[in-house]
Amino acid sequence: MLIIMEAGCAQELLQAVLRKAADLGFQAAVIPGFQNPILALTGAAGPVDPGVFEAMPGVREALDVSRLHYRLGSRAFKPADSVIDASGVRFGAKEFVVAAGPCAVEDEDQLLRIARGVKAAGARMLRGGAFKPRSSPYSFQGLGTEGLKMLAAVKKETGLPVVTEATDQRMVAAVSEVADVIQIGARNMQNIALLRETARTRRAVLLKRSPNASLDEWLMAAEYILKEGNPNVVLCERGGRTAADPSRSFLCPGMILAAREASHLPVIADPSHGGGRRRWVSSMAKAAAALGAHGLIVEVHDQPERALSDGKQALSLPEFESLMDQLRALAPALGMSL
């Protein structure tokens, strides 16, 4: 069970809840790092009505996670934040991780220029799509295996670990040979066969939330990966549909907070897809950092106006450098480094 206290609640109220938990046979652990104190309760001999705790002063909400369809990803299973190591890049630690690069791999020389630029600005990983599922079947679909070869060459040249998407279980093996983190895109969040096949590689998996998915659905998708014995899951909020523009997705701040509260898995944000407009990306990126995200995945192109995929939401290299400078200034106030 998770007990979420009111922000700034008095210490004696917290202690009263701890005593009640002990009386009911629970072992309790306080999860650090949240404005609202959160207690993870485990070990009771039988079911306990959450209302017993919700009636106590200072308690905002009590959640019986044993009734949830996700367990391995829940705070009750593991109260402390998980840290996922992907070739030396640590998601969920005190370092704010930024992965950056083009939406789609287009040309090896261009990819190398972009990779060198984002690395110089402070990015820890190179993102780039070899396989690109698009809304329109007439849009550029990526270079496929040739794109993977380019990512491998640029990875070797720059030393940047790579995050790239697998869109079909038949290509997972080829992607895993190059990728340090395998991305499951929003369209495939509930592609069970793909989730299971990707999990078996034991590579870190970046799981994006589908635009219409609830928190439970997102965490249940992660559960398929965890249940296969792969604990290396990074959640990525990339936005949901809103009344502001039903044709696209917007970053959901509350989903970052809810995922951090419910799950021990690292949570990062995609401000590029979560905005869709270049002028909004930096603001959304900083907002995600302030909300407690562990990092970002950002689209960067050396000539956004000529990009074959998602140029409208790609930052230029100078714009990305400016964003990184702003994040570097913001990070200490959030207890993070960049």
C-alpha cells in the first residue's frame, strides 16, 4: 500500500500513520524526494481497507497497489527510485540525462555533424530513428538497416550511446546490436509481442506513453517488460490529446508527477513530440525538469527546415546549445547535475 501525505504535514501526523501501520502488521518505508511525504507499506498478513489510513489527519490518499495490474513497477514492490544503467548513462540518478539527435537518420555525414554538436553541448546519448512509423504512409519511413549502420558508425566515432526505435519484433535483434537503449514508440506501447521480444534482449527499454493511454495502461505495458525479467525500463512522457489541438499531442505535466509517485522507474520527457512546435520545445523541456523528470529526449537537426521527418519540432544546434545552458543553470536548484 502507498500512503500519500499532505504537503508540509506535521511530523507528528506522519508518526501517527507509521504507528498505525506497525499496529496493522506493515513494515513502512518513507520514500524521499517528494514534496508530499510518501510511505510504502508492505508485509501485512491480510488485506487492509485503505480507508483506515485515509480517515487519519494529514493523509491525502491511500492506494492498495496489490489490486493493481502492475506490481513489479510499483512503489510498493520497490520504494526507492530505480537507477537504470545504459552503457554508463544512468537514468534515475542525480544526473539529468539528455538524449538528442534527429528524428530520422538521413545521411551519415549529417548524422555525425549533429552528433558532434549535441555531444559538445552536453547530450549524453544520440537519438535517431532508422525505422520511422509515420501517421501517413506517404511520409519518409526511415532508412531501415542502412540507418542502423550509420548509427553504429557514428556511435563508434563519437562514443555516444544510441537510443533508436524498434517498430516490429522481427527487427528487434538487429536494433539491439546497435542500440544501447531500445525505444518503444507511442504507437507500439501496447504491442505485447514487441514488448516481450524487446525485453528478452536485456537492453534498456525506453517506453513512450501512447497519447490516449492512462497511467495504469502505461505502467501495465512496462509490466510486460519487467515480467520478462528485464528491470531496465525508462518511462517517457510524450504527451496526450487535448482540446487545444485535437490533431496532435501535448506534454502532460501531471503524468510526469503521477508516474514518479506511482512507480520507481525513471521518467523522462519528450518535449519535441509533446509540443510539436520548435518555439515551445525549450519551455516544455524546462517544465519537465522542474516537475521531476530524470531527463529528456530532444529532436535536433542541423537544418530543421530541410528535415525529412518532424522538422517543425526539431531544434537547431544553436537552439539546443541554448537549452542546455538553461538546463545547466536550472539543475542545481533541482538537486541535479547536467
